[in-house]
Amino acid sequence: MAKKPSPKPGNKAARVARAATPAQPTAARFLEQLKAHQSNAELKKYHRFFTFEEGNRQDTFMGVRMGQVFALAAAFVDMPLGEIETLLESHIHEARAGACSIMAKQATHKSATHARRAALSALYLRRHDRINNWDLVDLAAHKVLGNHLWSSGESRAVLPQLARSKDLWERRTAIVATMWFIARDELDDTFRIAQLLLEDPEDLVHKGVGWALRYAGTSDRARLVAFLERHAARMPRVMLRAALEHFDKKQREHFLGKTTAG
């Protein structure tokens, strides 16, 4: 998975965030600065990527460009765990995105200790109820949970547990977390979790699995081909198409011809 570039020195959002870096990086101050970037035009754009439920007060979009959210997260990167949890509790989506970005930045910082990564991973899992959309999972699952499991050498039993969860976002976390392993040429968990999720009912889980399989294929194409030969007939079409993105037309037609899934 390609690493997202850091804000460039000339980036306006990054300059604003650096200039406003607080002495005490609290959730309240993060929200204050977030509100300063609110834009009705930006709010309209979110309708392209998210489903808005009428009257849903648990997930409110303010209308802040994600580049500005990430720049603020970089400025507030020293936020204590308790304040991060407070930020996660916000009903504002961009605030929770900021919290996930802060966790990811802390977990992958060169000075991150085992204890810090473990604490971040524990927070991620304990407050997964607030990590309740595809973008929030994708911001932190691999960098927080996957990173901790890989670097600590601890049991990865939590991944199949998440894959069997009734919550679709926990199931997406199970597969997205393995992206950290794929980047280090460890593919066993990705294929194991993908197999558990082959018949998942949710489209956003299908896409996550297909994305991970495609990425695993860049490390070991033969293993992906073998997996598809065994399981393509059971795979939802959106999952299979995502996994096949780097295949040529003949190979795509071969595997797409195997599936009858929707």
C-alpha cells in the first residue's frame, strides 16, 4: 500500500496547522481549529462518498477537507490517549477522522515504543464503536492494530475474531489490518482472513477484501492466482473485480467466468 505523502512545506493547510500548534493538544482545541476550516462547499462533496442517514446525530459531517484534517492531526500528534478517546467520542465525522489519523501517526512515529503502540491498539479495539465508517477503518487499522501485532509478535487471534464480528466495520478492520503484514511480505493472515470473509453480506467488506488481495498479489502473484482458482466461484463480484485489477483481460475473463455471486 502506497504511503500517503506528508503535507508539503508550501501546503496552506499544513502551514495553518503548524502556526496554530497548541501548547496543550486537547480534543477541545482540535475541535476549535477544525471548525475554523468548515466549508459548505466541502460538505456537499461528502455526499459523493458517504451515505447520509436523515436525522442521524451520531455521525455529522462538518464539511472540512480531509487534507486540512490530516494537517491538524500532524499538529496535534502529541495528543494524550485520553484526549484522543474524547475526540473519538465526537459526533463530528472529521473529528473522529482526526483521532484516527493522530493514532496512526503516533503508532508509526520512529520514536513510538512498544508500550505506546500497545496502548493505541487497545484504544482502537476498545472504542471500535466510534470507528464506524470505511474511511476511519482505513486510516488506522493497519498502522495501529496491524503495526502492533507485527512489531510485538503477539498472537493475531484477534483478527479472525474481528472477521466473525456482527459489526461490518470490525470485519473490515480484520482484513485492512493485514495490509501492514503484506507490506512486509507476510501474506498468510491476509489469505486466511479473506477466506473467512468470502461470503460476507456487506459490499464495503467485499471491497476491503478485494483491495487486500490485489495488494497481496503484488508480492506473490502465484499465490493470489492459486487462491482465486480455489475460491473465485464463491467470491462476490465486486471483491473479485478488485482483486483482479492488475490482471490482463484474458485472466480477468477467466476468473470472472467462474463466479455467479452478485
